[in-house]
Amino acid sequence: MSLNARFAVISDLHIALPKTLWDIPTRFHLVEISIPALELVFNHLEHLNLDFLLLPGDLTQHGEPTNHDWLQRRLSQLPYPVYVVPGNHDVPTLLPDERSIGLKDFPHYYHQFGYDNPDQLYYTHEIFPGVQLIGLNSNQFDQTGKQVGCLDAPQLAWLEDVLSQTQDKLVVVMVHHNVIEHLPNQAKHPLGRRYMLDNAPTLLNLLKAAGVNLIFTGHLHVQDIAYHQGIYDITTGSLVSYPHPYRVLELRTDNRGNRWLQIESHHITSVPGWENLPEISRKWMGDRSHPFMVKLLTAPPLCLPVADADKLAPSLRDFWADIAVGDACFDFPEFPPLVRRYFQTFSAMDSNGKPAFIDNHTTLLLES
């Protein structure tokens, strides 16, 4: 089947109405601009004749009912279909509390955006002729009430059944937590693993067996495209965090029947009151980077003493901002050799050690 579609991805919106704003001094993202930034994206997208829009989670600041209500009403005004999945910020508690909705409330807010079954936190729809979307819920709670990123057994069983019925379609999976590593040793690193799906290998095995090529994720707030055994995990940075990105994608079929996905990244550069947004938000991130970089330097595999980490951290002030942009290359020749080599591993390189700049603008061949 010849597939030709245009769609967009916006992730980690963190929508916060002014009356709901609450502040965490160490936060890297600017929830203050969430609504004007989103409106600028919508203004751009309305001229592109989109076939659909994907929002892979963290739709709201912290699961506030008023923010969910505002967003679902705004999405209902768009001229193209929209599909969402919950992020950890959207359902921060199993049961509703004085500030947030509960996990089971989510489908009731977004019944127009994938959740035609209000009693189920995952869904599948043919969203374009020949394109089957599977929206998954990666938010679970352990016996202590702690939120964890994984797919529960009933969802996995449902997914296996769905995949058995979609062999003749292009299957697209959307889930908030990362499924393929976007950072070195992310699945095991004490700072990176909370952004990974705990049972990612199980999901990858199911998808590989079914010939699925595409996963769209969020959560990490970086622009990155990761690849593993025929599967791409395309994670999109947060709209309210430097560099304020979103993606526009073209799915095309050539005359030989090959399917190609062209990816273009765009950025919000100014909103009212924040006229030079990238400069402001990059500085904002850098001003808050020191404790984070000390944690990275003192954690495995480096395990540096705190005193040594304190000395190196200022040179890494913009490290995470550069990671967030995507397609970065790192070298800190003044660092000790072991530390220098470690940070080089974060560079956008292929398996042969050559630069591979695919995180923002690229065209991918989807294996059949």
C-alpha cells in the first residue's frame, strides 16, 4: 500500500494555566510559557495540511484537572485528529488528590483523542489509511504508591493480540517513557534509568517480532533518534524546555514501494515577554546545571570524589543544553583522560565512530 502522510509531534507540553503555576527552583523547564508556546505551534501547523498530531505525554504541569480540561478543549478546536498518551506528570498519583487527577481519570478527559474506551488506558486506531497507531500507558504504581515506568501484564497481552492483527499496516507506537537508550548506558545509569521503560526489552521483542519500526516517546526533554535492531525510537524535546522543539514529519512511499520518513525539527524562538527565548532558557538551564553535573560526575561509571566533580562541573554548564538540542559532539581536552573519553561517548556518532547527525533533520528508511 502506498502511504503518504504528513503529521507533527509535540512532546512534554507541561500546560499550566497562570492560576495553577507553582514553582520548583531547580526545574530546568519554563512552564510559564507553556500556553503561548503551544499556540505558536498551532499557528504554524494550521498551514501545513496535517493528517494528524501526536502528543507523547506530559501534557500538563502536574496533572491538575483545570489544565487537563483546558488542553482537551483546545485540542478539540484543531482541524486535524490528535492522539495523546499520559506522561508521568499527567497522572502523578494513582488516586486523585487535592491537586491532581488519578490514573483512571485520564481517558475521560481525552476520549476524543484516542481513548474511546474510558475504562482502558491504552488504545489502537487506524489513524490514516494503512497506518495503525498504538497508544500505550507507561505509568504504573508499585505497592508503596511510587510511580514507575513500565507496561503491566494485561497491557502486554492486549498489545500482543493487537499486533497479531496488523501485519498489513504500518504500525506506529506512542508511549511516554523511552524504549531504546538515548544516552550511554541509560537503562542502568542512576540518573538515566528513570526515563526508560523498566520492561523495555519485553516491548522491543514484541515489536520486533511484529515488524514494527517506529516508536515515538518523550519524557527525556531532548531531541534524539535512537536505533536498535530495525526499530527507531524518536524522542522529542519538551516544548517548554530549551531548545523548545517540535517536529513535522512526512511519510512517503517511493515507486519501488519503499517507505521513507522525513523528519524536520522546528523551534519556538520567542513568546510575548520572552523575546529571546532560546538565550533565556539556555542560561536558565545552565544556571541550574551544577548540582546535576556533580551527580553525573560522582555517579558510576566515573564515581569521582565530590571535590573533583565540583572543579569540573563549571566546564559542563551547557552540557545538558547541548544534549537537549541533539546532534552534539563533545570533547573536553582539559579533563582527565578517563573523564574526557566518557563525555565523548555522548556525541552523535555512529557505530564506526563517525558523526551521525540525525536527531533533528533526517530521512529514515523504514524496513519492511
